[in-house]
Amino acid sequence: MMEVQINQKAPQAIAFSRNAEEAMMSMRVAWLRQGNEESAKSKSLQQKLIERGLECTLITIKDDNWDQIRDIDLILVEAIGRFHQDLLALLTEVRTHSHAPVVMLTDNQTLDWSSAAITAGADAIVNIATPDEVIIARCNALLRRWRPAH
């Protein structure tokens, strides 16, 4: 007869998850957008970030407002329907003004696009169709790894 062992670390994992979410509560997020259009998905994700206590600032990208991202903990770059060189230049510019993790939200996750975006400065490429909870978990993981060194 095979003996089944119960994982005794499950409560610790749950506590770690709660601690990670509590740590996120004091974080500042910049949501960078190149236009004024806001999708229902963007609104939903922003609302969930705010519900978790994150300070979420929407920034329309202009040449003169880079100082707004200097003290940000996480940067979300909305790249929906746009796959041009200007987005790669934007990622490079973001990286020159901030060391915070950069998550690119996109509806184009081809190998070439993902590779180019990561090379240009993105830390993660996430398809906008990904469930909000998974996107938030990815952001949380990046913050966990970045924040202690910050």
C-alpha cells in the first residue's frame, strides 16, 4: 500500500502569497499608453490593481513627461494594436528613465515581436487576453524580485 504524504508547506505558501499581495499594496504603477483609447480589458485590469491597493497612474506618453516614471515601482506599457518601431523606441526610452520592471501588454505575441521587445527593455510580455489574475500574479512576481534590491 502506498502512503500519501500531505504537503506541510501549503500554509506557508498561502502565507507567502498573502505577504506578497500585502507588499504590493504600497506599490506605485505607471500605465503607459500612446493614445487616449481605453479598452474594457484595460479598465478591468486597472480596477483590479487599484482594488489591491496599488496606486495606478495613467500616463499618456509625451516627450516631456518622463519624470513621472522615475519613482514608479512597476511600469505597464500598453501595446495593443501597435507593433511598430516606435514601441521599441518607447521601451528603450522608458529604460533610460527608470529601472522598474516593465511589463508590455500586447495582442501580438509572436516570437520576433517578443524577442525585440525584451531586447528593447521589457521584462515581460503578456498577452492582453490573459486573465487579469494571471497578469497581476506576473506583476507581483516581478515586483518580488525587483523590490528587495531597490
